[in-house]
Amino acid sequence: MTFGYELEFLGANLETVSKKYAIPLYTKGWPCNYRTFILSGEQDVTNILTCEGGELISPIYTENNKLQCLKELKDKLEILKEEKAYLRENADGTGFHIHLGRQCLVSKERKRMLLKFLVAFQPEIFKLACGEYNAIRANYLKHAQWLTKQDVEDEIRQSSKRELLHQKTKCFRFTKETFELRHFNSSLDFSVLESYLQFAWHLYAVLETGDIDLEELEFYYRKYYYLGLEPNEVRRNAMERMLKME
């Protein structure tokens, strides 16, 4: 397994923060628009330093250094807090996104399994990923739309090498090397981010082994709209059991 994360924040002084990180840091907001932040004599950083926030990009981690990931994340969150980073209450413009390597998607069947799982338990995943203020980000229609059954069927049916789910408008997308979970609002609370990373790791493990009850998955996938859009305890228990999170 390979994985990494992106954590968007507001308020912290990027020049100060950059000196404490040995990883890429990106600016947020006009006029920088995600230009790479590099302090050097060759780059004019005047505009970058006036931006109101940034995006913390993790190194690429593996199965063997998950504990290192958690320790480093905890340390970085403390630095951000010290530097007065903050989040908007409606989470607009701040998200925590996890990238997972595509090595586990060894077949079209595994890809179908992934997408159906995300749809079947979508309300529960959003609830798990609601972030610091216990609310879905206000601009989710722009950056984290719900997946639909039609999205799944279209993605599986299409024959083009370029996936349909590749844009940053849905709560999930494919990139060339990864698949990205975009449900999460940002948080500076380590326990909140840790819980979503744990979910992602369990999801990857199931996809890697294929050890999942396909009949049960199909049941929840097909009954999704009948069961309603609100988070449901029965579905939550089924999701955790299927991911062996219990």
C-alpha cells in the first residue's frame, strides 16, 4: 500500500510554517492559485506570503510506516496550531483528502467493488468524515458531490482509458497513480484525522484481498435509496464489519 494526504488550512503564516516542514506546502487563494511555495532568491514570494492559508502535502507512505505517518501528522498539527492556523466553521475551502495507490485495483471487479462500497455506505462515510464542526463542507456541491449509482454504472461501462470520475467535483476521484477520498472536511484535531486514515487503510486492505461478502455489498448497494440518505446505524455496523474495523 502507498498513500498520502492533503490538509487544507487557513491563517497560518506560510513563511514560518515552511521552515518547519520538509514537505511541499501550497498556497491557497487568489492570486496564488496553488503555486508551489518555495523560498528562494529566484522566486518572488511577495504575493504568496499574503495568501490566507495553504495546503499541507504529506510524503508518500507505505504499509510499513503507518505509525510514522500518524506521529508526523500529530507533530505537524501542533505546529499549525502554534502558528494560528484555523478552519472556517462551514469548512468552505478546507478539506482533508486521502490518496491511496492503485495497486489494489488489479481488475475491473475490484474497481467495481470499490465504487459500489462507496455508494452503498455513502451517508456513513460522510458522517465519519464530517470533520471538526460535525457538518459537511458548505461547498460540497463544488468539491465533494455525492456519488450516484449512475456514476458507478457509467464508470464501469465506459471503455475509454480515461476514467469519468477524474475531476475534483465529486467526493471521490481517480488520478493516474491513485484514487482519492475527498469526503473529509479539514480538521486540526488529530483523533478526527486518524479515524479517517484508519478507515482508508481498512478499505484498501479489503480491496487488496477481495475478502468481502459480495452478496451483502450488493444488497446495501441496491437498497441504498430505499434505506434513505441519512446515516444509518445498521449500515454503519455493516460497513465496519465488512472492513473488519470492529
